[in-house]
Amino acid sequence: MEKLAIKGGYPVRTSKIYYGRQWVDEDDIAAVSDVLRGDLITCGPKVDELESELCKYTGAGYGVVVNSGTSALHCACIAAGIGEGDEVITTPITFAASANCALYCGARPVFADIDPETYNIDPESIRSHITDKTKAVVAVDYTGQAVKADEIRAICDEYGLVFIEDAAHSIGTKYKDRYVGNIADMTCFSFHPVKTVTGGEGGAILTNDVGMYRKLMLARTHGITHDESVMEDAPHEGPWYYEMISLGYNYRMTDFQAALLISQLHKIEKFKARRKEIVKAYDEAFKDLPGVIIQKEIPESDSCRHLYVIRLDLEKLSCTRREFFDAMSAENVQCQIHYVPVYWFPYYRHLGYEKGLCPVAEKVYEGIMSIPLYPLMSDRDIEDSIHAVKKIAEYYAR
């Protein structure tokens, strides 16, 4: 444990705690080493095994692993048939990839507003943004809480839209006792180091639709197939022959990343349990804290949280968010902001998007701040994070 200086009766941290951090142990390292000592380090059996493990865990019928969560979203848009002139509805409070995936396909992202308490996309706002150009909805499980999947599913069915769940935050989450990954038409995971399980990088798309699965496989690997049943020029002259039958990409995952993820998946229940303990401690500590609002959760979602977001009620605090953020950093608790509304970025502004599109999202953005949440946190880390939030909120309380 870090050395602590004593000030004002409470131990003051002398080392920084960050908002997220991976947990890689000797089992993980051994799994990667085994692959690196073998003959196949990419496109080998571990990729197939990981896809099988993800399907087994979530209950989904088919899985395709790729090299990032962004690639997963792009492949999902390709499989959904999204193209020039189409519109894709998503949320502005997300990482840019949730909207960029539409742009990659020549489509236009359309931003629906969010629920002011859960911060997830508002189904009624989705409905109000549907036009005859709308092709799909990319609904983000913000912080790991499941979206209102039944309502979104009903809207998509009513209008003939593809339901893509951006589950970059929510592997391990259940919605009405069904794992995320086995609900939407396609579900996209991310395995970045701060996520619940990691491959260093990586992503996956899960689906129960065999037609979409086949399109995803082609999108991942250059549009190339060895399957004679879909070749145009079969029979062919030898086992070396393959055909490119669509335009695809090199989004393949390495075998050593897959090995790391398989090892991580074997520990996901332990990771989930610790995340839930931390969330419970935070909720209890902040539920009556003036100036701090905690994220509400719908009863249908049994959430494995990737992020813990507090929202500052700046009308009850005599500080700016930046001042609160800097004060947390001074306590050696490093926070982060998730996220700047996507359409505020200069690239989107140059495409014609303007502030004011989603007033609830913009209001929520002004106060949100992610505080540390990862399973390797010690009890002391949790106590220090709580102490810092309370100390600063009480100091700035009006």
C-alpha cells in the first residue's frame, strides 16, 4: 500500500488513483505466452474459441471478434446494409465511434436526446427523429446500464429498423435476465483496457441472425471467402483458391489477444462482483450529498458498470466543474469526463451540426464526471474516492 501522510486527521494519498485500470494477472500472461510460443499468433484457433466463449456466456447464436469496438460498430453498419443517404439514430453522450460508424458507410448520424436521470437514449426521442431515410438505431448502454431494450425493439420493429446495441460499456449486464449480447439485432462489445474484460484492444459483434453473421465475417476479412457455396467461380482448381465477393476490411484480431480475452472471460463474474460492490458503496455514500446527483438505474437492468458518473448540481455548488475536477486531482483522485456531446466536435460542426440539438444531453453534460471504478481498487482506494467527493462537495456547498 502507498505511503500516506496525515493531514487534518485523514490520511492523504501520495499516489494517484485513476478512473479506470485493467486487471491482468499471471494466468492472463501465461495464456498469451502460450500462444506466442506456438505456431499461430493470428487468425488461429484462439479466435474461434473466443467467439464460442462469448456466445456461450451471452447466449447469442453467432459471434465475430474484431480488432476494436470501433471496427465492431463499422462491421455492424455494413451488415445492416447502411449506405449513402441513410440515417442512423444514436445518442450524443457517447464516444465518437457510435456516430462515426454511420459516416464510414456514407450515412448521416441523427442525434436523439437522453433520459435526464439514466443518461441513456430516450426511446421517445428516437421515435421523434425517425424519417423515411432512417435505417438503424445505435443505442448505447451508457456506463454499463442497459438501454430500454424492449421499447427500442418495438420502435425498430414498427418502422423496420435495425437495432444495433453499442455495448462497449456493458458486457456482463443483464436486461430482464437476458445477457446483453442476446437482445438486439447486433450487439457490439469493446475490449479496451479500462473495460470489464480486456484484450489490450479488440471488439466483437454478437447476433442471432445467420445472414448478418455471414456479412460480418466478410466485412472483417477483406470480403474474402473460402466457402465454395457462395463463390461465383466454383468449382476451382485447388485448395489455395479464395474469392473476394464484397468490399471488406482487415479488422482481424490476433490469437494472443484472443487468448488474453478468454482468460479474462473466465474471471468476469469476479470482476462484476467487485464493480457492483464499489457502485453500491458510492451510491450509499452520495445518495444524500448536497450538490451531487447519482445516476438512476431502471429496474430491468442488472448492470455491470464500466463507469461511475456523478453529476454536479452546479446551482448548489459555488464552483465550476473544472474547479471540482482540479480539486479531485489535488486529492490524487484523477477523474475523467464521459463524454463531450459528439456533435459539438469541430468535424461535426463542419458537417452542419449545431449546439442545441439535444438540450437534455447538453444540460447533463455540464455536470457529469467519472470517478474511479475498476475491480483492482482496494478498500482504501474506494474510501479515498468517497472522501474526496464529500470533502470537495461540502467545501463548495452554497
